[in-house]
Amino acid sequence: MTDKLSPRGRPLYLGSRGRHTRFSRIADSVADSFNLSKELTTATLLAAVNSALRGKASITINQDWDEPVNAFFLVCAESGGGKSPSNNFFKQPQLNFQTEWNEQNKNLYLRASVDKKYFAQKLKKHTQQAAELDYGNPKALEQYHAETTRLTEAYEKALRCQPLELFVDDVTNKSLIEAMSRQDGRIAIMEPEVSAFRHIVRAKEVSPILDTILKSFSGERIQLNRAGEPALTIERPILALNIMVQPPIMMQLAKNKAIQGRGILGRFFVTIVEKPRYSRFRHDPIEVPPEVRFEYQDTIYKILTTVEKSKDLLSFSLSDEATEAWLAVKDDVESSIPHNPPPGYGEWKAKAGKHLLHLACLVHIFEHQASNTIIDKRSFELAELLFNFFDKNMWSMLRFMYPEIDFLVAVKALSSGKLYNMGEFSARDMQRALGTYNSTQIAQGIDWLLDNRAIDPIEHRHIENSAKTTMHVGRKKSPTYKIIDAEWHYLRDELL
């Protein structure tokens, strides 16, 4: 992969119905105000809703399937792509809510802090009395165990009453688990270039933090055991992971063979954001309209209030029409894996059904703030359009991370001014122009250009029934190819 190449983003299309939703209206307004791409603001808005929810919802499919709602979002953008302003706008209201919530409940937290110390001392003193028990007296033993249970429950209740902490950033495996344990197992990450993703990039075959991240995607039990410290167990951990990185980080990730097959890439909704080009329609960034800012903050506040006040999971289900549409799309998407996909794409496709459910729930909650627990067909249709967008971006990202040799040679050819100026060339001409590939690799590159109609064979010279060169490179009389200007320029603009 040449240094000039970056992954190519795919456009987001939500259709006429999608454009008339609160979700699309707010994302588009922020994009217009800050001169950002709507793909970036849409992905960041979804990440914000995901952070506000932090796994506090599930979708009931049938008696045996209750799907927890959580997602991992990854935005890949070059420096200057607008990651920080988009992230700051959508994250700030949640930080404001956190401050206000903790201020409103400060007396409760203070009382819990006092109770924690009190019951810890009582429990310690009570435990020391075990040596003085009359083990031949069943009634005394029963009273002792009952008091132990009461004190333990009171201590754990005080321990769980912690100030609200929505986000965590710079984490190790231990600090991440401890942060989740303070928040009833639920925490979010919503930062550009976060340390948690660096841990994934550098993960070894045995990586505790990678295991923690994988388990906290779907709420699998995790336990932290440290010598000399009590074991820390979280029955249903949830990490809402929303991160932004630059393309070189993804290339570093591609070089890490230890994570392949672990399923980490298949869990991400990937958005590729290209650096905005100059346009006469661009303007200096302006303030987001007050009514849009208020509508977004009010919506997020309502979601957070519902989430924090609810002791149980918010339970949703699909309407009959949405269920029918989901089953049709799920079966179609999960069975449509192309030939020879890049590493990780099969993992992504295999989770398509769950990805669709998660997107539908996030969109529905933002539109209705949990007041309506039935996800209708309209929300699902918007989720389907979003899934198609993420699917195309995932394919583009994986092809960027794991390019094949025919693609690499073709890209090098497209970037060669010397080759283009020839107008017509043979395999030998191409090998001399590029200089770094052997004859077989050159043949594979020519085959790629033929398949993508960037060139046409104009002379075969004794080679019958073959426009391709894979079996014939090295002969003195090899085919000659003519560059098709329109397709050549199109591919060059797309890939370079």
C-alpha cells in the first residue's frame, strides 16, 4: 500500500423517509454548520446515543432470544477531517447531564460514602466474632448468618451508590473493569485516539484487555483476579466503545496477526471520512442553530434520565412488519458473502442480524426516547439503510487493511504517469515502468485492470482465447493493451 492511499469512504444515503427524521435532521444540521461530512456526524450521533444507553436495553425476539443492545463504532478520518468538533458537540450534553445528576444526588452519595465505611467496620467486627460462636447452638448460628447477610447486603448497596460516571478514557484492563464495577457494569468510551484501541492494535495472542473488550460487547461475565486483592466480578459488563482513529492506526492493526480470528473487527460499525476538499460552497464554521442544539440536548437528557432512573433493562420488541423485514434482510445479508472476502468480513456478515437490531433500537430510542417500546418498520428501514452504509465502509476498510497483490500492482500502475503517457503498453512495458514486481505479479495487476475495464487488449499475437496474461507473461510476443481514459481516470481518482 502506498503512503498516498487512504481508505475510500462510501456515501450515506437515507432516502426521502430517512431525511424527515429527528435523527437525520440533527446530524445534517451539525454537518452543515461545522463544514463536516454528514457521514461523520451521523456516525457520531449514533455513538452518542449508544453511549447514553450503555447497554441498558434489549430487544425481545422470541422466548429464547433476548438480544442486549450495544455497539462498537469506529470512525477513520485523516487529521483535519473534523473528528474533534463532531465528537465534542455530541458528547458535551452528556457531560453536562453527568454534572447536573451528580449535583442533584450529592447528598445521596455522601450518605452512601458514610454507610460504606460504617458497614465495612461492622462487617469486619462481626466476622471477628465467628471465633466466639457456639457451633453447637443452631439458633445462634442462624442468627449469625442472618446478620452477616444483612450487613453484606447493606455494604454492597452503599458500595454500588457511586457518582455517575458515563465515560472513561485512558484505561488498562484493571482500570476498565474497576470503572465498570463502579457503574453497575456499564461504561462508555467516546474519544478520538483512545488508549483502549491502542491496546487492541498491540494485542498479543493472550491479551486480558482484549478479552475484556470482547466480553463487554455482549455482556459476558468477567472476573479480575489479582494477588493479594479480592476478586472483582461483573456479571453483565457493557462497554459502549466509540472511537476515532487515523488511517495509519488501521494499517498497524492489519499487521497484528494475533487478533485475526478473534472477531473484534466484526463487531465494529466502521465509517470512513475523507478530508473535505475545497469547494466554493464551503464557509467558515458557524454556530449550530439554537433550536437544533436544544432539540439534541433535550433528547439526550430524556434518554439519560430514563436510563438512570430505570432499575431494569429497557425492553423493546419489533412490530410484525419490522420482524418480517428483519428476517428477510438478515437471511439475505448473512448468506451474501462474496468470493474471497478480506479477513474479518465474514465475521462482520455473520453478525448482520444482530447489527440490524442494534441500529434499529438506537434509531428508535432517539426518535421516541423509550416512550414507545415497539420498534416500527420505519425505524427498521432507516436501520437497514445505515447498515448498508456501514457494510460498504467495512468492505472498503478491510480492502485497505488487507490489499491483494493484484490490487497493489494495479494501483501502482494507475499512479504511473510514464505508463499512462504511453497510451498503449505490454506486460514488459508495465514491468519496466513499475520496476518492483515480477512477471507473475505484473500479470495479476493487468488482470485486475482488465476486470475493471481500465484497459482493453488490442493485439494478441499468437495467443488464442485469452485476453488475460497470467499464463503468458515472459513470452516475446505478449498482448498489448490500450488505456481506456474514462475508466482509468475514474479508478485513479477513486483509489489515489
